[in-house]
Amino acid sequence: MKTRKNELDVDFIGGTGPLTKEEEKRISEVIKMLKSKKSSTSKPTRKLTTKKKVTA
């Protein structure tokens, strides 16, 4: 098992101040793009087949 070489002392992640309106808008656009890309690629790719009943 690996051990950590450097332990970071971090109180917060991000910049020093709140996001600007422009930054919020760009982040929202990226999230919308990723969601639309994910929903368009998650469609089933295999064909649906119908099972035929076997009569004896």
C-alpha cells in the first residue's frame, strides 16, 4: 500500500472571492453541454427483438 508523501493543509478550495456573473454563466453552459451530450449518448444501442411463442 502506498503512503502519502506530502500532506496538504487546505482550508478551502477555489479562489479568494465569489464567482463573477460571467464565470457562473460559463460554468452553467459547460454543465448543460455535458448533460445534453450524456443524454444523447445514453440511448440503447442494441436492437429490440420479439420472442416468438413455441407451441407444442
